[in-house]
Amino acid sequence: MEQAIPNKKNKSLYVTIGLAAGVTMAFIITAIIAFMLINKPIPSINAAEEPFTQMVPMREFVVNLLDMGGRRYLKIQIDYEIELTKKPKGGGEGKGPEIPPEIKEKESILRNYIINILSNNSAADIRSIEGKNELRKAILVKSNFILKKTKVLNVYFNDFIIQ
């Protein structure tokens, strides 16, 4: 019986030492991770690496709406906000930034699809904020489908008149 008591004490001593060692290791690992995170170099903010955006105005659209008798029309002016990989070049004195070549090349296709999207709505469909947002979203999705090299981030309405 005397041998059993020292074994129980030894077991509890080993458990205590094991727990202390585990807690110590966890503390050391946590300290190392914290030190690495604190001393991690802060990424430099380099303007050359940041994506740039550019506003590209489209010509005005005037379409008949899908109302009874075709007596209602929509006059709208939109701007694309596109993503650029480098800072846009100015177009010279008094001129804005250059329009990306892909938008110039596919302007007729873009206008065709935008006219179809616009004229497929009634005045009631597009009077509300939700209707305008759905219209904006449809134009954005279709434009990005057509444009392969240029990414349209947003579509903004500059002029929106229902008569």
C-alpha cells in the first residue's frame, strides 16, 4: 500500500508539470505570433498600384416607353464608371480623359442594347428608386457582358426625364 500512495502523488505531479508546460508553450506561441504581427511591415500606399477609375459619358438616349399608345418617352444621359489599371491620360487642353478604345469600337452595340433595355419598360416601372436601380443594374450587367477588356463598375444617370 505504501507504494501506491507515492505513485498517485507522482501522477498528479506529472499532470501538474504537463499542464504548466502546456500553458507555458501556449503563452510562448501567442507571444511569438503577437510579436510577428506587431512587427509586420505596413504595406506602403503606392498610387501606381491602386486601381484608377474614369467616368465615360455616353451620348444621350431618347426612347419610347412601353406604355399604351406609345405616347411616353424617356430622355436619359448616362456615365460609365470604368476601372483602369493605370492613371488616365488627359486629352490635352480643355479635353477630358481619353475614352477607352473598346468603348469607342463597341459604342453602337452598347447603345443598341441600352435602347432595348430602356424601351422595354413602362413609365410606372422606372419612376421609383427601385425601378431606376433595376434599370441601372440591367445596363451594368449587359455592358460588362459586351465589353471584354473594360470593366464597368457603375452606371450613373445624369439626366432622367419621363415625358
